[in-house]
Amino acid sequence: MTAAPVDIELARSFGLKDDEYETVLNIMGRTPSLTELGIFSVMWSEHCSYKSSRLHLKTLPTKAPWVIHGPGENAGVIDIGEGLAAVFKMESHNHPSFIEPYQGAATGVGGILRDVFTMGARPIANLNALRFGDASHKDTKRVVDGVVRGIGGYGNCMGVPTVGGEVNFHSSYNCNPLVNAMTVGIARQDRIFLSAAAGVGNPVVYVGSKTGRDGIHGATMSSAEFDSESSSKRPTVQVGDPFTEKLLLEACLELMATDAVISIQDMGAAGLTSSAVEMASKGGVGIDLELDHVPQREPNMHAYEMMLSESQERMLMVLRPDRTEEARRIFEKWELDFAIVGKLTDSGRIIVRHNGKVEADIPLGPLADEAPIYDRPTVVYERQPALVAPADPCGIEAGLCRLLAGANGASRAWIWNQYDSGVGGQTVQRPGGADAAIVRVEGTDRALAMTTDCTPRYGQADPYVGGAQAVLEVWRNLTATGATPLAMTDNLNFASPENPRIMAQFVEAVKGIGDAGRALDFPVVSGNVSLYNETRGDDGSVTAIQPAPVIGGVGVLDDVRKAVGLAMPQDGELLLVGETRGELGQSIWLKEILGREEGAPPAVDFTAERRNGDFVREQIQKGLVEACHDVSDGGLIVALAEMAMAGDRGCILEKGPAGLAEHVYWFAEDQARYVLATKQADAVLEAAQAAGVPVSRLGRIGGDVLKLDGVMTVSVEHLRKQHASFFPRFMGQKEEDAPVVHLDEIS
């Protein structure tokens, strides 16, 4: 390749600020080489260095007696009993998924899978959290189609079930979708592998696929805003091969069963650069790399290209010298590349050689621990005032059908049916069956419950509430299955941190997450930050995404037979746990029925959440609850409709309490609430009174209609048709028989 002159203009094109480039010059004492400048630019990118977020992330709760490894490793690790550990993390692949939706999403799944099996865990489940633009936008259908196929294509080929997730549509994600991928794995507690390199003189080994030119500067691209030319940046998007990754998974786990591995690191963002720098810096050693030995799939690759390539399905390891040949035999058996590409030193530097020439010689400290840290300015965030409840223009039945048929309330079956949710044979609750997915721990009676969630419209109105509510919603979803929530991973998606208003969103959301985690004993053990999620138009205007502090949670069920789903049983009573004040601010009803995004989001109450959730879990564990569903988007009537559709069973409901209009009561999104289906209502009510938990009767289960006396009678079958109508219509497939209810058709 023809090397461009290294100067401040090139540094700017690599994403470095002017003062950062000056710092590089001071560190080096000279003008860096092209390869050195490339290494600094990726290691100091937001994606790799967290330079705008690290100060605030340090405030999160990360410790608990069951936390084995918290943030800082490839994934978080928690004790789930019987000598076993759950290993999990969530990561974003947002910008690549707009440029090339299939490969962007597929390689996002591949990357998070590697983060988990790098730790020595066998992946047992994938989840995702997706945000797309408005359904009417010209790019949305293309992005939805590619992203869903990419997630399914990679996960299905890997033989790892995709068991859960969430999908939202909003115009702020036009041209900037969010694709957050989560993987959960299981490992023995005494066989957890870490990334810190150790042992001067030990060999550094490259395994997996060959290195190509795909993904070069992917980390810096992911740390910049989009513009009208972003869709042409395909060279920065990696290309995945799940069949090779499956071989890599099996080869790594086979090698890990020996005592050959000292440390191991996935080659993710910034590829060979980040893996080498992070391993050496964490271990307090230096590293020498000989790029002549790097397996290459393209001719005449330059050192700059090899160091910055983000080609997929690759790992870097430090091995015991006497076990190197044994390791080579394992990887050759699996038909994967294996090459000794360097060694550990005591220099405290990374030295890169290619064709007999030193291409980079950099002290490791400034690249890793001494990377820039910014305390970005913030403003006082203007929160939305409380909403005065508006009148109902259409009635409960029409409003319910409209919500169920809309983009944000419709059945996601079109999506999850493209995923293999049962491969491996351990999935107990598949998508749509419960508030959280449930996967059995093979060979035991135990199971893990897992879910992802976030409500960006809440965070747009009040970032603190948005961050806290995401944690509370995940905690409720796990609790509603009967699981004990143990820990969370986060994926913090925001616009430019250089905008004080956006930075205020970030700071407030992190405070909310931290306070909620401490209140619930629900620590953060891993995570990812994705900034600069915004789009610059041709006219210079900038559209920022609604903030999306996505939370992924994992809980444990000691006895999977005690788990419950959300499907309405054949008979019994319905109870509501929690109080309803009638909070319609930022609700789905307000957006879909009146076209308004206004008001303060529903208030969060940590004490009520803990009290109500612990009570619900106790009743499930006692066997008093047949089904459970937390109340969230769309309020109480949507929760009941979802239970009815899942169980193919209706119910007769009592009217709301005096003092609240019917539409306010049924569509409000007050927090800390659950619907319980039980055949032992009196026992549950008695226990609630003793525990000081507000529980009230909602109605009785039975029949094939959802009936609210004098207000609404609608068949479960009609609701199901409405619910199933959006995605086939949106994707241009055959529509369901039932017509969709539109407000302009309502007299």
C-alpha cells in the first residue's frame, strides 16, 4: 500500500483530536509511523478506550458475594451453584449494522460469542436488543430484514439458541439502528480463563481464521457520527463465517481442558492491536510481534493493515512453551490456522516487526491505562413535566387493538421464528412464553433465566428514570419467572458525548442504573458503551438517537420445575400486585393513540420494586402462582391481552377503581406491578396483607373473550390476528385475515 504522510491531517482522518495527536508526539518523541498512528487511533477511540465514560462507569455497583469476575474481563462471571458459573456480556454493533445489516448483525453475534467462550464457557444462549427507525422510513425495512437474517444466520449455524430479546421502532433511529447482542455461557468455576498475559519469554500464538483487509478502522468508525456517505463505508464492516467460529469454539474448549493456556483474548474491535495491547498491559509485560508469521488471506498486506484488521474468528493466546505442539495439533485437527507470532518480554512496550523492519515501537502504558480520560461538560437536563391525563378519543377496545397492531406492540413472532431457539435441547421457555427466557443447566435441575430490556422514551424525558427503569424492568422480568436475579450487563447507547446535553443524559442514566442496582443487590458485571449514535444530515443538522441504556439480566432457578410462564391457565383468578396511580406520561398509548411523546415517565420506587418483586417470587416458589406477567408497555390491559393470547384463554375483568378514568387505569404504565394468575387467590391475598404488599383482584379466568363489563368484549382470536398483522404487512408478506384498526376508521 502507498503510505500517506503522517501528519495532523491524517491523524484527524483517523479520529484523533488535535491535542490527542500532540500527546502522541510527546509520548513518542518523534513523528509516529503509519502503523503507530493507526495503533494509537484505535486504542484511543471511544470504542476501545471509553475515554468519555470511564469516570462515570466506575460509580456502578460491581461486587456481590456471587460475583466471580466483574468488569474488565472479556465477560462477567457469577456463581450459580454446584461449582458452576454463568459467563455473560452484551455488546453493540450499531454502525456496521446500518452500512451492511446482515454482516453487521452477524459479526456482532460472532464477537459476543467469542467474548464468552474466551473465558472457557460453552455458550448456551443468545439474546438481542434491537432499535430500528420509523417503519415508514425508506431504509427501515432493509435494515430490519438484514439484521434479523444476520442474527439468525450466525447463531443458528453456531448451534447456540437465540432465546430472547426486544425490538423497538422510533424515528430517532432512522439511519442509526442499534444492534446489541448478548451471550450467556456456562463454565466450571475452576476453569475460568483470563486475559492478562504472564511469563516473559512465553510464546504468543495466533489461532483461527486468516487475516484480511475487512474491518480496518472499524473501531474508529464505531466512534464517529454518521453522515450521508456512511452507507458507503463497507470496508470497515467485518465479514463473518459462523462455521469457522464453530470450529474455533470447539478447538478452544478442547485446548482449555488441558493446562496449556496461560491467557487468551478475542481479537475483536481493533483486532490484533487491541488483543496484544490489552493482554500485555493487564499482565504488566511487553510483547514483541513478528507479522511475517500472521496467517494472511490476501497478498502484500502492510503491517498497518494486519494490526488494524478486524477479520473475524481469531484469538490471541499465551501458551506454556512445553505445550505449544500439543496446542498446534488440536487446532490443525480442527483445520484452523495456528501460528506463533511473537513472545512476551519485560520491555513494557509493544514492538511490531514486518519484513525485517520495526513498524511500531510504543510504550504500553499510554496505549492502555494512560489513554485520555475526559470529564465532559454537562448541562442541567430539562425533564418533562407531569402529564395531565388527556381524554380517550376511541375507547378501550379500539385502543387495545391499535396498540397490539402497531410497530411497538405487535407480535415479534416474525422475528423469533427466524431464530433457532431450541437447538441444544435445554431451552425451557422460548420467546413469547415468559417474561424471560429460561435455559436449563444441562445435567442439573437448575436453570438460568435471562432477558434484555430498555425503554428509550423514558430516558429521553428523564435520563435518570430511564436508566433506573431499565434495570427494574429486567429485574421484574426475571422475577416473574420465579428466578432470583443475580447480575446484569449493560449496553449504553447514546449520541455524541461532546454535546453537554447528551453527556448529561449519559451521566444521569448511569446514576439511575447504579442506584437501582444497589437497591436490588443486582450488580453490573460486564458491559459496553456505544457513543456518537447520531446522524448528520446534508443540511448540517444532527439527529441524536433516543438514549438507550439497555440492560441484560441473568437469574437462577434452583429448581426449573417451579418456573412459570405468562400464558393464562384454563381457570382461576387474576390478581394485580402493585399500585396504580394512572401514569400515562411517555406511554405507548399516548404515542400511538394521540401521536404525542410528552410528560414525565412513570416514577420509580426502589423500595416498592424490591418489596413487590420479592413477594411475587416467594409466591411462585411456593407453587401458588400459575402464571405471571409484569406490567410494562401498554399498561395493564396489554399485559392481560398478552397473557390471554399466550394461553388461548379469556377472562372477565372488574372495572377500574373509582377516581381513575377507565382508559387511564388500563393503559397507565405505573411501575412495580405484576399480574398473577392463581387458583389460590385467598392464600395469596392473605400473604400479601401480612407482608404489606398491595394486591387487588382483577377478575376471573375463563371463556374465549377479554371482557370488561359495559366497556369491552373482544375475542382472544381477534386480538391474536391484530397482534400478528404488523410484521407480515411491513415486510410485504401475506397479511392476516383481520383488518387492522386505524384511528381514522373509528367513529
